[in-house]
Amino acid sequence: MYDAMLAETVTITGHGGDQIEAYSARSLRAGPVGAVVVIHHLPGYDRQTAEFTRALAAGGYNAVMPNLYHREAPGASPDDAMAAARAQGVIPIPDERIVGEVAGAAAYLRGLSNSNGKIGVIGHCSGGRQSFLAAVSLPIDAAVDCYGGYVVGTPPEGHPLHGMPPLVERAGELHCPLLGLFGRDDAAPSPAQVDELEQALQAHGKTYEFHSYEGAGHAFLQVDRPNYRPEAAVDAWGKIWAFFGRYLLSSRARGVVNVHVPDGEGLDQRQREGTVRLVQGDRRERVFRPPGARAGRAHPQHRLPRPGRRSLGARRGRTHCRIGAGPGQGDQRHPGLRSARPDHLSGPPPVPRRQPLQTRNVGASCEYLCEGGSALARRKLQGWRRLGCGSWWSAMRWLRRWPG
């Protein structure tokens, strides 16, 4: 499988039209592929979140992580950028600014040449809250909230994020399916807050999928922290691959939605290559079509009874086999109809009957033709009389066999 990718720092258009820094990791597959906006946590634009971005690119997606602190500290390290943002009083970052940064990142991803137009968003810690914020504010296709705190409730006094409004009241504005990954030992969000969010989503009939892990607390996905829980992290990544595979790897063809469910290795049917694509047990692509007429449907005449033959199904008529005219096949008077075996319209064609031979005395006519008196003509006439031909046309055909 071709799994090359390109990771680099790029410049995108963020909130208010400002140019901001972003970390991009893109799959180099021809596509079309889905795309994901990664929202970093409170510590900032750090190595761990960059690894999240590269992991998504290695899985076949285009991913980009905007630097939410770029305006306050362009080019600074993550720790210095966060400190500069706190010193300038922009933490917590206003919600409208976060929405603008995510919208700019989504526009950047949609503009890539191998994009299929599908955009997802994922965030951990405070980025999980911002992921939910993007899902209720922007027309995106999938959102993943990794233990995002204070979607329900408000941060206490003295917390860096104190002053952020709760988002649970906006659950009815959710634009896309939501995947939530939480730890049972976490305090923000606590199991009670997760249950409250789930009840709000149920009340509004939203599509969601929540998973809570026993023995896992906050930041259980980060491998460089003591809170890392390998078993929970491996299972959570499997849920992420399946979720994004279900909603982001679909075709952008109008009127048809192709849903591709990845296998256990995180590979989608469109990502497999070679003989692996031919394994029948791994074919999990489901195609949902809207009701009504669609391209390839059988023409009405294909469903007419055919004498002595079974009826034709869709894509088995002459139009699809390129042996008949397309328009007007059901009407023999239509100028588009050609005589291309119309046995299913008017029955088998009649077999021409052989005409009986006419018996006429054409000797006088033959003598008249041979009146020139040449020896060759006489021999022709004598030969014709010996054959005893019974018609003028038979005689003419026989005479043409002679040269001269």
C-alpha cells in the first residue's frame, strides 16, 4: 500500500482573514481522501498533538493543526506561546475566534487536490471542548471529543479556562455525528457530566457514540504522560479509525453516499491495493441510494415479455450492450429506432418464402439474341437447350458464365 505523506508547517487563513501558522500532514495518495482538523490542547501547539496529526496522515487522511496562539507568539515554542497568550489575557480564547480558525483550516483542507470534500474535527483535553464547539457551529461531517472538559459546567475560579461558557445548551445545533472518548476516573469531564451531555444529545435526537474506559483518567491517549493507558488508548484509536472511516471516506458523487467501513487494521476498502481488494470477506462497502429514478435503470421496453425467453433485467438490454438506439426504442415509428433485432418488440421476423419457378418458352428470345449467327453464339444456344432451362432468368445467368 502506498503510504507516503508530507508533514510541514504551512500558513493558512484564520479568523478575521489573518494569516496564521499551522502544522499540516497530508497523505500523498491520489485520493479522494477525507480530511481532519486537529485542535491542540491548552499547553499549545506541541509535539504530542503534532504526532496526532501525523498519525491521521499515516492512516490515509489529510490533517492540519492550526496554532491557536500564533497571533500572540509567532514562532515561539509551545510553553512560551501559552505563557505569552496568558500574559496578554487571551486565555481562554474566545469561542468565535476558535470557530474562525477551524473554518480556515477546513477551507485549506478542502482546497487540496486529493480532497473528497469531507471534513472532520478532533481534539483532546480543551481541544475536545473546541471540537464540540466546531461541530455545533460549522457544517462539518464528523467530530471526535477526546475527554473534552467543560462542555458541561464551567471551570472553577482560578482555572486557566475560567470564564468559558458551557456548550451543552447548544446540543440541538450539532451538525454531524459525534464520537466521545472518556475516562471513568476523569474529573473534567466527570462521568456525571458525560451522562448529562448524553441525555442532551438523546433529547435532540442526535447521532453520537460514547465510550468510557474503566481505570482511565484524563489524557489517557498521550504516550508521554503518566496518565497514558495502553489498553484504553489502543481501543480508542480503533474507535477513531472506524468512526472517521464511516463518515469521511465516502464519495462526493451527488445523490450517492458510499459508506466505507474499515477493517481491523484501519484500512478502508478504497485504501487497499493489489489482491487484498479482492478478498470477499473484507468487502464492507455499503451503497445507499436515494429513492427514485437513477442512471442505469432499465428502459420500459426491457421489461416487456419476450416470447420464449426470460425477461431482461437492468443493464442487460440492447442500450447497455451498444447494439441498439437509445431514444425511442419502445416505439418502432420513432426515427431513433434501428432494426437491431427487434424480436422483443414485434416477435421473430418472418422467414422469406422461396418463389416458384416460372415456366415460359423463351427459345425464340434466345434465338433472337443469337441471331448474329456466330459459331460461339450457336454453341451457347445449343448448350442452353441441352440444359433444358425453364426460365428466361435462368438462361441469362447461364449465358453470363461464357466469356466474350
